[in-house]
Amino acid sequence: MSKITEIRTIRIAERANLCWVEIVTDEKLTGLGEAFRGAEAVERVVHEQIAPWLLGRDSRRIAEVSRHLLMPYIGFHSASAEVRGASAVDMALWDLVGQRHGIPVHEALGGACRPDIAVYNTCAGYAYNSSSKRGHRREIGATDEMQGPYDDQVAFHRDAGALAESLLSEGYAAMKIWPFDKYAESFGGQTITLPDLKAGLEPFAKIRAAVGDRIEIMAELHSLWSSHAAERICRALEDYGVFWVEDPIGKMDDARALADLRRRTSVPICGSETLGGAVPFRDLLAADALDVVMVDLAWCGGLTEGRKIAALAEAYAKPFAPHDCTGPVALMAGLHLAIHAPTAIYQEVVRATLSTWYPELVTGLPVIRDGRAQAPAAPGLGTALRPEVAHREDATLRVATG
């Protein structure tokens, strides 16, 4: 038995959307997990609902823990605070498995399908989506200036062609941008005007003019649009050879609406980081509503549920691509699954965060060579929260023992 003796949560005000979960066993091992969005709510779920049940149990029984924590009571649908808490716990338990046996998590999952995997750069800024408790994404205005060489969200609005050249010079062969977001508010996402549509297309045109077909472009729509508006955007993007259009409609678990959109456009549809559990993915794939399966391990139920989703992608012969625009631990977990999953094609990264605050928080991060993330070799997830993080002035540490 590997008895769970302590459960810790750590939050810091500077990154108000992140909550880390550490699980300690009587073997003196510590497993690390991560949740994103609603960090205070996740913290309360962990201490008020999960810890009283989990303390004293065998950390090796991951499937049993996952099933119990994802039982379908009120609040347990999709990526709720309960599911995000369960996701962080699950990551930590898999981290423990790897550490206990001296193997990386991808080996514990069943072994690697590849030695490395292609990455694409999500063109965000340095603090994108991590600092505000409300989770609002940064919107770029006319007066915004670059805050550093990798302030890529400003860059794709100002000169997307130069940004593409910069990425290619560093070995990145794919990039993701979201120039349509700012036009959704005018009509609540129900429609998009022709002038706004043309303005949103400009970065894609600049990229193709600057670098031709040497870089893949992913278009992110952030679930901001109605089916009608999404169709108009998708059809307009057909001329630019986009690799996928991600989360085009407001309800990404609406299989009928998404399948209808997919029939009406030739651009590949990708989804969805927003979904929790394997069932919505099963329904979307059965409805022929997706071309690419994307999953966020901090929102879907962790690695246990994530590998079920990867298996569904394989069963339906669909490419698989783990999400990360959130935190460093979820990124490492996603990379392990991408190395393991047979149909995985990409791991998302953000070079702005990889080069700045991710290394300030954790001890290990993906090694990227020539646009490909290498398979982690260290035991477990291959990363740990730096000890000083829990002792920062802006840190909130809660400990449950039993």
C-alpha cells in the first residue's frame, strides 16, 4: 500500500487562476497536479470534498479514485470546479506512479509511441489568461505596445507576417491566433459584419504573404460565435489553408450544431479544451462533428480520463492534440499523453510563458528542439513545484493531514 498522508494546495496572487495540488504518501513521495480557473473554488473542493475521503487511501488505486471523484452528481458535468479538482488530484497520482517505479508517466501509461512531438506556438502574451480571477483574456487595443520580444498577441495584431518569420527562425512550424475575438462583442457573437470579417482575415493574409506555406496556422474562435457567424468565418478562412478552426461555436458539446457546421465548410474543426470527461467526446465523434480532438488535462478529469479520450480519437481515426495555455504542470502532463497517444500530432506551447514565469514556478519543462518537444525522461511528470513558491508573500497554502 502507498498510503496518502497529506494533501496540500498552493495558490499565488500573481497567477490567480492557478491552484497546485500536492499529494504526499507514507513513502515520502510527493505527487504534483494543477488546476486552472476558479482557483479558490478548486481549493475549497479539494479540502472540503476530496481530502476527507482521499486521506488514508492507497494512492496506487488511480482508477478507483478517478471514478469516485467524477461521479455524476450536481456540479460534476463538464469542466466544473469539482472536475478541475479531480483533474489535479489525478495528475498528482500519476506523478506518484512514475516516481515510485522510477519511470516517466508516458511509460506508466503504456509506453511511448514516439520520441518527440511537434509543437505549435499559441501566440499569447506573457501574462495571458493567468493573472485575473475573472479569467478575462487580454484584448489588444490601438495603444498596446510589445512588452518583450515574445509578446506574440500584440505581434499578431500588428504584423503577423513578421511574427511568423520570428517563429520559423526558432524552429516553430505552426502557430495559433485569434484575431476575430474582438468583433464578437458587437452582436453577442450572433453575426459578424463584412468589414469585421475582412479585418479579422488580415493577419492570415499577412502570414501567407510573408512566409507562404512554410508555417501552419490554427484559428482559435474561443466558443464566441453562433453557428451562422462561425460558418461565415470558417468559409472565409478556407482560402488561407488553415490547419484547423478551434472551438467555433458557443456550446462545444452540441454535437448536432457542430456536425452541421462541419458539413457546411471545408476547414477542419478542432474541439475542445472546454469539455470534461470522455462522454462528450464520444458523442461528438459519433456525430462526425470533429476533425481534430483537443483535450485539456486540467479540465477533463486528468490523465485517467484524458487517455480514454485519446483512445476514442484513435478508435475514430482522428488526430489528437493536448491543450496548454494555462500552467506548466498541465503542460507536462499533456506532453506525456501526447508522447503516448497513438494519433497525437501536436502539443500546444506558449513561448512567452516558457521563457519567463513557467521556469520560476517549476523545476522541469519540455525540452524543445527544432520545433519538437522531446519525451521527458525523468520519473513521474518530470517536474515539481519549486519549494519557494509556497513561501512567497502572495502564497496561500492549505494542508490536510490524516
